[in-house]
Amino acid sequence: MKLFIAGHNGMVGAALVRRFHAEPSVEIITRSRRELDLTDQRAVFDFYSEHQPDAAIIAAGKVGGIYANNTYPAEFLHQNLAIAMNCIDGAYRSGVKRLLYLGSSCIYPKHAPQPMPESCLLTGELEPTNEGYAIAKIAGIKLAQYYRRQYGALFYSAMPTNLYGPGDQYHPENSHVLPALIRRFHLAMVANDPTVTAWGTGSPQREFMHVDDLADACSLLMAQDSPPDWMNIGSGSEVTIKALVELVAEVVGYRGQILWDTTKPDGTPRKLMDSSKLAALGWRPSYDLKTGVRHAYECFLAEVGAQTLREG
């Protein structure tokens, strides 16, 4: 099987490459952003036409935390929408037999029932701070669904929860919460800073999953004969931001005081995925949160040492 993995240089794409390299029957096709601009429709169509992959996993996209999403909503909507349209439509036109599109838990309403089932999509208002990104992802999910319904293409989607792990993005302002905390506490520990400031009240609850667990779940979904149009992929457990902050401080070895800037937004109060459909297939995550954070910090240190840390 010739498998195109879009976004292979990102954290998720790299994890997918690692996972499918273990499959001897899979030939992986990748292209860097410089080699293939996924927002360029003609370039994407030409790529599909030339290489004729049998299957595709679309893990590419513009991603970021609350600050980035809230500050640059136009870019998050436009770029992710263009990537979804080009990759999905191009795959259909070139005869790709199977496509897995990766969405995000932020597609669900801000006040969705907890845990969030797949059926709650489009049943309420989105979280305003990442609405642009969520709308683009919803469009991609529905586009895959409609190509399947209208044309019979085996196109479907997966909704990962909050991810972390090797190759994460550690931008000082635009990264997600867990890598942002790892970076912040590491720098504070090295500088022997007496305090570290965390955003919000610490009360929201979040679910986290190691990116290698996501890749393993995607491999399982790629082997299903008739998967649902979209399926949640989560660890099944949640933690308050306060507890997460304290865990990262412990793992990093920071001993100073933690302060809370309550003028900063908390975001959605709770975001736990209902991953019962995935669990019914026999899948379970291999990393608990503490083990996973330790591994992520070890990878962070290794990437710092190798000067490969992603901070842009």
C-alpha cells in the first residue's frame, strides 16, 4: 500500500511515520512544506496525479494554543480550510481508496455533554477562542463524510484529544498548554526563577494523550473495513489544569512558587472525549499521563541538545 502522510514533519505526522514504518506492506510517501504547499490546489492535484497513493492520512495543518488561535483566527480558518479542501478533493479525483482526516476535539460545542460523544457535533456554539480552527476542521470532517456518502469513497475522520510528545511545538507564545508548560518550567528551573505564572484559574479539566498512542489508534482505524464517518480518539481520563501544572513542575524539577494570572482566559470548562467506540475495538492507550509527560520532557531535553527543538 502506498500511503501518503500529509504533515509528516509535525508532531502527529512524525508519529504516524514511525508507526507505519513498522508495517512492512506499507510504502510511505511524504513531502515537506517546501516541496508541496498543501494550500495550493494545483500543486496538490499534480502531486496526487503523479504519485497515485492508495491511501492518505491528512495530519497537516496550522495549529496552536489559545493565544495563537484567538489572535490569528483568519489564518487558522483559511489555511486549515484550504488544506482540507485540497487534500480531500484531490484524493478523490486521483482515485485514493482510503483517506483518514484528522480533526480535533475543539469541533464539539463549548458546553457539550461530558464525555463528548461523536453525535454532539454541530449541536451548540463553539468555544470562541478557537472558533476559526474548529470551523475549518468541521468543514474537513463533513467534506470527507459527503464524499463517502455521495461517491462511495472510503473517507472518514478521527478526532484526537489534546496531544503531546516527541516533536511537539515549543513556541513561547503559540504552543499548546502542555509543551508551553514544559518549556516555561524548564527555563525557570535553569534560571532558578522564584516564581512561574500560569494562565487562568487552573479549574478547567482537560484530557491528554501521547502522540504515539494516537498513531497506534490511527493504524487500527486504517485497518477497519467500515469505520464510522468520524471517531473520537482519547485516553479516557482527565486532569485539571492546576494538577497538570503541578505535575509538569514535578517532572521538570522546579521548586519555586506557582502563581495564577486569572485575567487570562480558561477556555472550555471541560473537554473529555467519549472514546467508547474506539475502546469497543479493543484499543487502549499505552501511556498514563505521568509516564507520558516524563517521556515528553526527556524528548524536549534531547531536542534542545540536538538543536532540533521546534520553536517557530
